[in-house]
Amino acid sequence: MNNSSFQLDVVLTENGEIYNPIEIGMTSFIIKIICCSIGIPLNVSSTVAMARLRRLHRKPRNLFLLGIMLSYLSFFIIPIMELIYWGIYPDESLCHAYVAVIGLPQGLLLVNMLLALIDRYLAINHPLLHRVKMTNRLACCLIVIGSILVVFLFKFVYIVRLGILRCEILLLHAKISSTLFIILFVSCMAMNIVVYRQTKILLSQSRIIEATPADSVVADTQFSNVVTSMVIHVDRKKFGQLEMEATRTLIISVASLCVMPCLNVIFVATFFACRLFFGQLECSNFNGIGFLIKEISLIPAIYGPVIFLVRNKRA
């Protein structure tokens, strides 16, 4: 393959040179140092605290939450590799490893969120079946299988040797990863809305509870018993708190999704639309925007685990 045809398959700079995906400036360096200094200890402490919860071994849903928190922790692999490359070890092999890892933390986060949402949906709609079938072992298997599937699909180009791992961004790899990313993002948003609506239905049904009293009212006749029903109205204040809790669940989940994945989806769609209409060199300015998106993507990895830990303790 000659050089001209090869360059058409990779992301280029505005000068027509091959874009180095691991280059960072001084501002980016400072931001990454601050984010890693705060985020890594916070994520490690939150993950350890989550793992030590006694009820973790009784509720499979907590394993899905733990998978989400570990996904947040994996976000810091990328900036650590960038910092090492920039200041300590600017070697080609490290850049190869960077290309092999980039995109995976976001994919792992979305697939673990999707598994957690599906688990909540089944728990709401099929509680008895869910209690019997959803064990800790099954939850662990689903997390492992989902993670392996994400790695295989996101790095399909390199695994099946459609492309050679170099210090560059292959457009085919970027298109496949972007498509999978958008599919997972849309699936998470859809499941989030479905779970929220099912939760609201469940809460509305809990306003009135029909209960059977311990002592049945026996009629004078010996052939039939008449069972009276007692209608219990749930306290409005308590119901309002439950309603607000369901709303907070949706808002927090959507906010965690929108800060990072939604910006990535918008960036990817705009980048490929620009390439389609104006060509590659005219869209090289998006490379700088990509740096900004990567910095913003670290924000949910800092506050996300704390939110999940606090809400799980209250749950």
C-alpha cells in the first residue's frame, strides 16, 4: 500500500501529516494531573467502600454498580498513559498501547450501565423470577461477558488484522467504535426512560394497597366466607419522597450519561458529517476539539462513583 492511499485511511492534521493521537499541551497536562490526583484516590476509596458493603454479597444489583464504578476507574488509564508518554517515556510502543486502549473505558461504562438498567427493569416487572434467577454468579458472568464483548467489538479491526496497530487513528476503527458507542448510548438512554416510567407506574400503584385482614368475616351461612378488603392510603408525604427519589434517579443517570457520552456522540456525528461534505483536511480542526472532549470525559469519572456509593447506601 503506497503512502498516499495509506494516508486516506487515517486521521490527518491540517498540514496533511499523520495525526498523533497522544500529543498533549501544557494546559492539558495540568488538567490531567489535577483530575488524576483527585479522581484516582476518590475512585479507589469509593470502590473499596462499595466492595466492603455486606449487602454486596446479597444483592446482585450491587455487583452491577461495582462494575460501573470500576469502569469509571478505568477512565484514568488513558490520562496516565498520556502523562507518561508526554513527560517520561515518549516511546512508540506506549503510543501503540494507547491506541489499543482508547475508547474502551467509555464502552465498558455504557455496557455496565445497560446491564444495571436491564437488571432493574426485570426486578420491577418480574420480581419473583428475578429473585430466583438473578444470582451473584450470573451477575458476574454477565459483567465479564459484556466486558469481553466490548473489547472484541471496539478493537475488532486490530483483532482480525484488518489494520495494523500504529501510533495513528484508523478511520475504519474510528467508524466502527463510533457506531458501537452510539448504539450503546441510545440503548442506555432508552432503558433509562423505560425503567423510570415503570418505576412511576409502580409508585402510582402503591398509593392504594389492598390488604387481607388476619381474621376473615364469616357469614352466618356455613357454605361461604366473606373476606373484606381494607384500603390503605399511603402517606402523601412519603409518596412524594418516593416520587422525587425516582425522579432523582433519572436525572442523575441521564446527567452522568450526557456529560461524557452525549458530547462524544455530537462530536463524532459532526466530525464525520464534516468529512463527508468538506473532506478530511478541511475538518482537521476537529482534532483540537477532540482533546477538549477527552478532558471533559474525566468529569463523570470523578463525581460518578461518589453518587452511586451514596445512593446505594441509602437504597
